[in-house]
Amino acid sequence: MKPQERIAIIGVAGLLVAGFVYSQIYIHKRNREELEEIARELAYTWKQELDLDHEQTLLMEDVIIAYTIRKNEVLNSGVNEDSLIRRLQAIQRNEHKKLKKFLTEAQFEKYIKVNKNLTRKA
């Protein structure tokens, strides 16, 4: 193979890789924007339900985003059911620790109660 042909093949391969990377970044960005929009809506719902102030609402939005991403990673990991349950429970424990840092005790208890009711309905 001639050097010019090798350069052409490498160039085409580079363009394909660049296109793939760009498409992944675009898809990730779009998914992230959708997640942020949903998190904003959920945080607003919790704001009303728990009577959160502005700062608590922003923190709630951050927690929703962070822990939704973690839960989705575990759900998509393909691990067996027992491991999946243990990992999700660990994530939930960490999420609750994070929430306790900025919610009052009454707000946290109400959050747990409402969340249980929502889980039972689903």
C-alpha cells in the first residue's frame, strides 16, 4: 500500500472517530439537558410538597440529577438482581444522607413518607 493511501485511510478513520465522538457528546448533552429539565420539575414539586426555600430547592435538584445518574448506571450495568438491589439500596442510603444535610428533620420525614407512597403506587 502506498503512503498516500495509508494517509487517506488514516484520515477517513480519523473523521469517522471524530464524527462518532461528536455524536456521543451531542447525545450526552441532549440527555443531560432532558435530565436537568426533569430534575428542575421534580425539585419544584418537592419545593411545594416540603415547603423548601430557594437554596434547598437548588440542592434538591442537584441531588436528583446526581443520584438519578448513579441509579441509571447501576440499572444499566447488567449485574444480577441481588447485586442490583444491594447497589441501589446503598445509593439510596447515600442519597438520604445527602438530603439530611439540607432538609429539616420534619422535611426529611415527610420526604420519606411521600416517597414510600409514590413507590407503592408505582
